[in-house]
Amino acid sequence: MEHLEQNFMLLEKYLPFWNHLSTPQKTILAQNVFSASYSRDSHIHLGENDCIGMLIIKSGEMRTYLLSETGKEVTLYRLGAGEVCILSASCVLHTITFDVYIDAARDCEILQINSSAVSRLMEENIHVEAYAYKLATERFSDVMWAMQQILFMSFDKRLAIFLLDECSRTKSDIIKMTHEQIAKYTGSAREVVSRMLKYFSSEGFVELSRGGIRLLDKKRLKELL
Amino acid sequence: MEHLEQNFMLLEKYLPFWNHLSTPQKTILAQNVFSASYSRDSHIHLGENDCIGMLIIKSGEMRTYLLSETGKEVTLYRLGAGEVCILSASCVLHTITFDVYIDAARDCEILQINSSAVSRLMEENIHVEAYAYKLATERFSDVMWAMQQILFMSFDKRLAIFLLDECSRTKSDIIKMTHEQIAKYTGSAREVVSRMLKYFSSEGFVELSRGGIRLLDKKRLKELL
């Protein structure tokens, strides 16, 4: 019982539709939420064979991406602490007909609400349905942003934006990622990333080493934008 | 008054949330809907400066696309008779932060519900809000389909799919479009379209003439897929 009350408090904090639920509906949710941990780079949701439910991110970061039949990845967006992932419950959103992959980009602590509970509440309560689709539309905006970058922006700008964002996100001037990983995040190929980083290095924007990429001249990187 | 009653009947036919509206809400909608016509290739909605409202397509076809600063177009999806266009009211959907362009791909007869009426009803009635976001999520699925085609599929397949779809859509074996127009629809460049059509022609899949493209061998085109 104590466990249920604890879940009540947690869910109320994260879910804006909480006060529109009846007491039995609150109980259904609280009985169907459980904690899970994912370590960095592990898979959370694997395309169409998966429908693990709605995920509340308590800490960490998730990366959502497309995966082609030939193994090419294109990153769509990332979610962090306090955000709710809905595409992991896409099977219960009838107007979603595509599938994505979701990995832990950093170690994640999450609350997972299983799909059947989400589905039942969406059918019973219009506020839950509106919330789910509103959240999906927020991801639609994220995807459109990524799409415009990939389709319209030259790669030097995209890579500069990525390096600067990553620095401010981690509050460090050193980015500890491989060229392969950066390629996945920027929807590019490893060779293209390596070539552009070599150019950035020759211009003195960055310094490349085995440990990663050190940003030397953010001001001139920003001038590329 | 007769005019209002006519609008009631039309709106009831197209809008699934109609029966969840109060009588005053129905009246607001009926007072804020008007008919409009757009001839083929005219602009209906022009990016961020525009918010013309929700559009019910009575007949014709609309094309929604992205437009880059340099004038490059990428078609996202098309909507036809009986469908409702919501991205033309994106300013009243708070989780939509991108802008698209919408043209008439064929002559269109539409019912236009102005944005302020849509906005007011979304605030007053949760069923309208859920409908709007659910519809936006349907467009999200369309965009993801287009994105996967553009990012992952080789252009011979994409062009074959486009030609076959266009034939079945128009119920004709002749496609009366320029290479430039086909490039816009397939998110490609005119030169690429011309080169691939020349190849298709040399293989005997199609016949090229000034009037358009005639499909000669649909069976072998389908084998490309």
C-alpha cells in the first residue's frame, strides 16, 4: 500500500493529466508502473517488435533513431530528465504507423508504464488520449527540425552545431566520442565526420586525440553557423 | 439561418468530434466556416507567416512540403477529398514549432475554419484538442514514411513507386508532369529525375515524349521494388 502511495506521488509529479483521472484510473496507473535502469548504449526499444509502454525519464538521456535495413542510423531527437517518451508505446497510438529505435545515450533511471494500462486509460479518458497525441506532436516537431538539418544544412554547420551543443550539454570542452558515434548522432557517415574533423583541426577549431575531440576555438566554430 | 443549418450538416459529416460539442460550440464553428477554391499549383499556406485555419478538402488534392532558404522543396505528403488539413492551423497547436508550405496539387474545393475558432474550441473542449493532435500525429506518420524513403531508399525504387502510384491515382498510363515537378514530389533534383527516366526509357519501362511519360511495362517497374 505504501508502494502504491509512493507511485501516486511520482505520477502526479510527471503526468499533467493526473488530476483528470478518477480514483480507479489512478490506481490502474500506479499498479502498472515500475522502475527500470538502462546502462549507456543499451537498447530500450527495438522497432516494431517492441511496445514497452510510456517511459518517464527520471535521470539520464535517451536517443531515438531510425534504422535502415542496411544498418544505417539517423538520429531523430534526444530526451532527458523529466521528459516522457511516448513512441515506445506507439502500438497503442492508432495514428502512428512507423517504428523507431530507442537507446540509452547515458545511464538512465526510468519509470515504465506498460502499454496495456496506457491503452486502457486512453480509451476511458479523453484527457489521457489528448496528452498522448499532444506529446507525439511535440516529437513530430523534433523530427522536422532534424529533417531540415539533414536535408538542407551543409555538413560543416551541422557538425559545428553538434560539437557546440555537446560541450554545453556536458559542460566540458572535451567530447569523448568516436567518429562513428558522432556520425550516428548527425545522420552522417564515419568517413564524412573524419574528413570534416580533420579540416576543423587544420583550421585550429579543434584538437584531435585518441581520447576524443577538444574544442580550441568556439568563437570561430560559431562563425560557421 | 438556412446557411447555418447547411454548415451544421457539412461539419457533422467531416468532423468526428461534432457530437461532443455543445450547441453554442457548434454555432461558433458553423459561423466561422467558409468555402474557398484554389486552382492547381496555387499556394494555400506559406510557412510561418500564415495560419489560415483547419481545411476540410471537399475535392482536389493538396501537397505539403518543406522549403529551404535556397528554394529546395521536399514533399512531405499529399491529402485528398474527405481529409482534413491541420498544419495550416499550426499556430494554434502549441507543440508544433515548425512550418510547412501547402499548395493545391489539383484544383481544390475546401471548407476553411478560421484559426481563432479552432483555437477557442480546442481550449474549451478536450475532444477538439484530442482530435487536432491525433490528426497531427497522422501527418507525423506520413512524414516519417517520406523521410525513410528519402534517407534510405535508392532513387530508382523511389521513382518507380512514384510513377506506379501516380498511374493508379489518375487511372491513366500517361503521367503529364515535367521532370522538374516530379523532382519536387520525390524530394530529388531535376537532373537526377531526367537521368533515371532516360535509363527507364532505355530499358523499355517507359516512353518519354513532350506530353509526358507513358508507362509501358508496369510489371518490370514493380520488379524494381
